[in-house]
Amino acid sequence: MKEIHDITEMMKNCGGEDLLRYLLKDDGMINWETIPLHPIIAYSPSHMDTAILIGIAYWDGIQFNILHSEYEFEDHLIFDNWVKYLMEMGNNYENEAEALLDHHRAIIAIKRDIQEANKIGWESLISEVIYGIRSTRYEKTNKITLHSHHNEMVDVLFEAMFNIQNFNEVIQSNYQKLTPPNISEDGFSEGWQLDWA
């Protein structure tokens, strides 16, 4: 799989990169023009022979978010039927990529994953996700959990260390939203401030 070519084609098919980046701007991302876009790669050994690109994600400074998800997989009919079944199970998935990430059949790939997949193959890499050895990098939550947040920060820092020439760009794109909206800059929640005012 050629991730760069595939993700470029996917962006063209859903309105182009400019439209996707405008949606990021609309979501309030400060660095919407330069924020890295990550491929979401899926594989399910019992439903398909090869891994495929199913979506695009971005890191907002706290967690990964799904920017685009494919909803039909015509070239993989058994997989397509299984994904439709997952969507009907009633877990209130917003899109197919979320369902596949939740069932550990997909990964939001960062540069390190892409480099490893070039050596061992996407099928082997996502098998590690299936068996719980590797994280999907996606958590459906609006709450900040230190454990999840810590793991993602470590991933981002490792990626920055291996690509040090872009360190300032990584820091700007990944840490601009660290303070949640209900916590003031001094670190106290609005509820706590109201109780003690």
C-alpha cells in the first residue's frame, strides 16, 4: 500500500485537502493549514486479504480525532458486510472508522508505524493491534484521561525525536490545545473557582 498516494486520492474523493483543512479551521484548530493528517489503516484477517486505507485522522493536542471515514468497501464485500453489521450493533458509532478502531481492526498510523509497516507489512502491524500489543491510538471520549494522554504524548515526543528538524512544527501542532475549555489558565476548574469565590 502506498499511504501517501492513497491518502491523497482519498482527500480528492471527499472534496480535496483544502476542504478538509477548512473543516479543521471550522473546528477551531489554530494550525489548521499545517496540522499533520494521519491515515487510518484497517485489516481484519477473517474478512480480507490485505490492509486498506479507511480514513484520515488528526491530533488536536489531547487526542486523535477522525476527520474522514470511508463508509463503503466495495472491493472487499465480506469486510463491507461485517462493517455494516458493526454499525448496526447499537454502539452509537459516528462512522465506520470509529467502529473498526473500537474493535481493534484499525490503527491511526503515525510516521513510526508507517516506517515499521514498510518493513513488516500492514497486515503484521495491525495483527499487533488485534492482539493488544499495539494501540489503535483512538479513544472515544471527551474526558482527558492521564493514561491515554500520557501514551499519546510519548508517541508524539518519540516521533519528534526521530524527526528533529520538524520539532518546532510538531510542538506547535500538537500542544496548542492542552488546556481544556473548562479549566482556566491558572489550572483551576470553573466549578472550583465558583465554590471558593
